[in-house]
Amino acid sequence: MVVCQTYQLGDREYLEGRDGDLLGGDEFDEESGPTWTLLVDDFPMAIFGYVNVSPGVYEMWSEVSDLARGHGLAAIRLVNQIQEMAFRNLEMHRLQATCRADREEYTRFLEIMGFEREGVLRQVTPNRKDLILYSMVRDV
């Protein structure tokens, strides 16, 4: 069973990392804004959060463990519930996310969650990888 809780100090230490995080990068962490942990059988499978980049606009980031495999739909349901609360409580009108263009499973995940593809950020990473920019916009 997958559950969501407010991030607890030390949750990140239990993530069994995977090559290439889903969203965001090293500049985002639990001190950047609201952060949650998704757990499966009491073990962290993902950590995600929002960073306020301008009034009403937030960037979503996450770190995902190999434990997440096979739990995508449950994770999407929980993250969508958090997003709905965030749109209301943070007075957010835009949520955006980037993911590596070579990670098809991540682009599918964002699209299933309701994000719309906006474009490609070409050779934007230190190793010259492309990122895809996604967003979700709501009337406040």
C-alpha cells in the first residue's frame, strides 16, 4: 500500500536512487518549500515538493526510488490529491515541471497526471541533455 506523509528529516537517506531523477535537480530539496514522502510498506519510494519561483507559480521536483516500480497509479492518485490542495492553499495558478527528454516513462507519468507539454529546453543540463517543460494551469 502506498501512503503519503509530510517529509520527515532523514527520509531521503532511505531512497534507493535510480539514475536520473524524475523532476527538477540538485537545486531543489526539502528546504525549498512544501515537501512530501510517498511510502510503500513503510519505506520511502519517492520524495517530491514544490518551489515557489514567482507569485502563484511553483516548480515541482522529485526523487524516485526503484521501489516506485509497479506503484505508479497509486502514486499518481496521491500526488494529484496533494496538487489539488496546493492549488487552493498556496494560491497557485501554475505548476510546472521538467524532465529529461530521454526518460519516456517520466514524460508519460507527467502527462497522466494532467500536465501539458510546453516545449523542449535544448542542451540545458551540464552534460548537454534536453529537458521537456510541462505545466498545469488553473484559474484561481
